[in-house]
Amino acid sequence: MTANRSFEFNTVPSLQVEWSGAKRLAEILAARFAARNALVVTDAGLVKAGVVAPIAAGLKAGGFAVSVFDAIVADPPESVLAQCVEQGRAAKVDIVIGLGGGSSLDVAKLAAVLLKSPQALSAMAGIGNVKGDRLPLALIPTTAGTGSEVTNISIITTGATTKTGVVSPQLYCDYVLLDGELTIGLPPLHTAATGIDAMVHAIEAYTGRHKKNPISDALGREALRMLGGSLVAACKDGRNRAARENMLMGATLAGQAFANSPVGAVHALAYPLGGHYHVAHGLSNALMLGPVLRFNATAAAALYAELADVLLGPGTGTTRQRCDAFVAGMEKLMNDSGAPRRLREVGVTEDSLTMLAADAIKQQRLLINNPVDVTEADALALYREAF
Ligand SMILES: NC(=O)c1ccc[n+]([C@@H]2O[C@H](COP(=O)([O-])OP(=O)(O)OC[C@H]3O[C@@H](n4cnc5c(N)ncnc54)[C@H](O)[C@@H]3O)[C@@H](O)[C@H]2O)c1
Ligand SMILES: [Fe+2]
């Protein structure tokens, strides 16, 4: 788990940070793209929160034709992606704008590909299997969480419960707008869960077994500093502008880190909770983080000790003591955030833990990055600890 000295780093070509920037989206996009017929991919919760209407109106006033697809649901299934592509095709759109949390952005990314280069989703699954190019793509996150705006990953639910990952360079978008104002209405519980997801991205990228490198390390550390310093403030007062901006920036930095040094066992064990129980992605990560940190501490103590200095400020003690301080610091943050802390509190039943463990072990794409090997028996013990 030493950082690679020979590596490749990729990210999106352009990222703009601007409070209230969404208000002048038409002007921004018109200056960058020739396209004027937009598909806005979003969800009904954001429409209800009043985020979508002013943006759509602003685009129209700025000369864009706009088709809004607002049927995205959490852990989006393949059928919703197909409907989204169908709507975009009928409207003959020439640019895709993802506006929302990770669920909306993940679908927007794949829709931009499928509208230009039709391919079966099953053939795109896995790493590097997307064949064609895509329509122009702009992403505007409204949660400070997944980092999907800067990753080359889309997660789609296939069949009844399986989370399928598509990882390909075409999924890096052309342009990201980080407008913290859009996150003001994100309720406290979602703020907590999505913020912890982002912190997990930073931590897991930092302890990645194969792809950790000096750039992902720098991004992960700065992400953890910004997110750790603002999570509780953003949960307590959603209108705290500085906290909202730090969370959004931190989540994006963490996204850039894990796009290049992928996540590990926390995510592998979180996915079955989303698939089977529809526990929100961020919350399922929060529930598994404590047990996995303690499990990984055997191999990752020195790295967790480094992260203790980032999260809590410089301190003294042995490596093991600093590692324990980091784990305790993360537990305290999660307690203070108000997020549920045990699987039993979110509807998971004890008799399903063996099934969850069998499912988690299928996420080898992620488990290979974990600093410690995870067997099915380990996974079961981790779910028991989280229960
Ligand atoms: N592509 C990636 O790299 C990546 C990484 C991690 C997770 N994911 C995926 O992302 C999805 C989770 O995304 P998420 O955690 O951002 O949640 P989400 O997109 O599912 O949104 C959660 C809820 O928050 C609401 N919401 C979002 N922003 C809001 C705002 N500003 N104001 C009011 N309400 C708002 C939405 O309406 C929705 O009901 C999962 O499907 C997960 O698998 C993708
Ligand atoms: Fe995540």
C-alpha cells in the first residue's frame, strides 16, 4: 500500500466553482458548446424542491430547447435508463445535462453515450467496455456525496437487486458546475449520508491496495480535511454557505481521488444493502464504515494514523494510538451527523446477513482494492458487527 510512483491520472477537462452559477447556465453552456437542444436528467424530489424549474427556464430564455426527464429514482434501474434514452431520442437532443445526486448523474452519463452509440448495457458493464463516443455532457451535482460528476463510473441496478458498474473513459463528462447554492435544500439526513459517502471515497482511495498514487493521496487528504471540518455544520444549518461550499468541493476532490484509486470493502459491503433493502448509498456506507475500519486496521494502521492528523489535527502517540484516534474520530463525526448507526435501525433483518455476505463477496472489482483480503466469513462477521 505504498503510493505508486509510476501511474496514470485522469479527470474531467473542466470544472467551474461558482455560487449561484446555475442561474447563468445558458450563458455558460452557450459559450462552450454548439449544441442547443438539451436533455436535463433529474429526479422528482429536485423538481419538488424547486431546483429544476428556474434552471430549465433560464436555459429556454437563453435559446435552448429543453426536455426534462425527471423520473430518476435512487439506485436507478436499467428500465429508467432506457426511458431516459427514449425521451432524449424522441426530442432529438444534442447535449445532456445531469442535474442532481449520483443517481441522476450516473444515468445522464450513460444516456449521453447511448444517444450517440447504442450498445447493450450488459456489454458495457465492467471496465473499459464502452465502445462508442457520446453526446456533449455537462454535470451539476446537487448532493455533496458521490463525486459522480468527476468519475468515469456509472452504477445501474440490473435485474432485481444487482448493482452493475460501467467504468469507461467516455463517462468522464466535458464540464462540471459546482454551485453550492443548489445544495442548500438538501435535508440534514441526506446531507449526513452523502457527506459520509464522500469521506469514505477519500479514505478508501487513500488506502487503495493497487492504484494509490501521490495525486490521489493529495486529493484524498484535502477532501477529508474539508469534509470532516464541515459535515456537522452543514447538517446542523443547511444555509451555512461556507460549509455547503466545502462539502461540495470536498466531495468532488474525493471523487477525483477514487476515480483513480478505486474504493474497497466499505463500498463492496454497502452495495447489497442498497440492492436488497434500498438503504440509500451514503447511509449504507456510513453503516459499514466503522466495522471495516477496525477490520482493516491490522494492515492500514500507518495510513489511518496519517489521516488522523488530517481529520483531527497533528497529535502524538504510537501509530496504533493514532489509528485508533482516527477510527474514533470518524465514529464521533457519524454520531454527531445524526445518521442512523446500526443495520437493525434501517430495516435489515438478522436472518438476511448470510445472504448479504454472499452477495458482497461478488463485488471483486472493489474488494481487490481493500488493504486486507475479505472472505465471505469476514463479510458476515462485518455485517454482524454492524447489525
Ligand atoms: N458514479 C459514481 O462514481 C458513484 C459513486 C458513488 C455512488 N454512486 C451512485 O449514486 C447514487 C446515490 O446518489 P446520491 O447519494 O447523491 O443520492 P440520489 O441521487 O439518489 O438522491 C437522493 C435524494 O436526494 C434528493 N436531493 C438531491 N439533491 C437535493 C437537493 N439539493 N435538495 C433537495 N433534495 C435533494 C433527491 O431528490 C433524492 O430523493 C447511487 O445509485 C450510487 O450507487 C455513483
Ligand atoms: Fe460511494
